[in-house]
Amino acid sequence: GAVVSQHPSRVICKSGTSVKIECRSLDFQATTMFWYRQFPKKSLMLMATSNEGSKATYEQGVEKDKFLINHASLTLSTLTVTSAHPEDSSFYICSAASGQNSYEQYFGPGTRLTVT
Amino acid sequence: GEDVEQSLFLSVREGDSSVINCTYTDSSSTYLYWYKQEPGAGLQLLTYIFSNMDMKQDQRLTVLLNKKDKHLSLRIADTQTGDSAIYFCAPRAAGNKLTFGGGTRVLVKP
């Protein structure tokens, strides 16, 4: 089946620094990737949708200058949390789909970000 | 936007059936998914149903869809301890966007 990886799985960074999270589709081409955020014991909230080669579409309330998304290739999307603060600490999960009409999204294992 | 509601918790004895319920608001949802999440892990797609179907069975899993009432359920037959996890209902809207319910934590007791 389709596999999506995320790197790193866990990261701890100091307040004010930036951290990059990678999402890779390992055995298929992902024309669309999604980034979600999950707070402890809560549901997933869609942050943004990125299509390869174009700018990401952010959900309402998500700061695009704080959460930079790059989808430069069909197998890689990155999320950079800039000037991180403790309130950015969360579980970030990406998913990938092989086309806008593809009925399946394949989820990565998630990245736990802790900002101290 | 879409609003998806699930009950928070379900406790079931091993070997019994589990039924997890979900209600949603967007009648234009095309596909409706069930995902499973184990502690500290990502999401695993369990099954899905297309909006023109009433029922779908996949081994121990049965999905029922009442489109009129916007109600979706997942039945797990012969529940095992490995089924203990959080289950998310996620209707899909235009652009392949999923809206997740709050998740139902299922605890299977031996």
C-alpha cells in the first residue's frame, strides 16, 4: 500500500527558533498534500492544502507567514514553523493524495513538536 | 463549514460488537471515512463508504449510512483488544478536504 513518512518523528526546539518537518510519499506521486494539527486528546484540524508546484491554500485562522509550506516535488512537502512559541507545541500530521479526485488520503505517522 | 460529532468514549467487552456513531452536517459529502489512531501514531484508514450507498461490509467492519439523517456508524464485530484505539469519522467535501470528528476512544476489556 501507499506509504507516507514524516521526519523527524519528535523534535524539541527553543522558543524563537524555526523547525522544519518533512512529509514524503515513498511509493507514489502525491499531487496534493495536507497538513493537520492535533492537540492532545483532540481531533485533527486541517491547516493547509498544498498542490505540487503551487502555493498552499491555508484554512481560516492559520497564519501563512508562521507556517510555511513548500511542495516542491511530487514526493515531498515541508512545513516550517517559524519563530516557534510554546503554544505551537502540538502533533503535526501530513497526508498525501495522488490526485484531487483520489478517494484516499494516506497519512504519515506524525511529528511531535515541543517548544520550550 | 462542516460540523462532525462523535461520542467521546465507548467501553466494550472482548468478543462483543462495538458500534461507533457519527453525525455530520454537510449533505454534499461524497465519501465518508473511518480512521483508527493508536497512541502516538498517525491515522490508519479502516474503511469508507460512498454517499450513494447505505451499507458497506468489510470483514469485521460494517458501515451504515443514513444520508437523510446525516448519520454514519461503524460496527466492529468480535471486538479484540487490538481494536482499542481512537476512531475518527471524516466526511469528505470538495477538493478532497476531510473534516474530522472529535474521535471516539474505544476501550476493549478482556
